[in-house]
Amino acid sequence: MLEDMPIRQLAMMSGGAMTPAVVAGLVEMMNGHYLRGLKKMKG
């Protein structure tokens, strides 16, 4: 089930443990933009 789920739904299912900013940062990092991803996670 998790393999077919969009990444943005992780934030919704985490119960507040993952914010949308963290998910957006992870996506950037997975796309090879590590510094941009860290910036999105931070603020």
C-alpha cells in the first residue's frame, strides 16, 4: 500500500510528525537538490 501512495500523503498520515515542508524538502533531496531540500525543510 505504501509503495503506491503519493509522497505528499506521508505528511497527512504521519499525525503531525512530518510537515508538508519536510516532505517537499525530501522530494528536492531525492531529485538531487540537497541544499535546496534542506532550505525547504528549515523554513
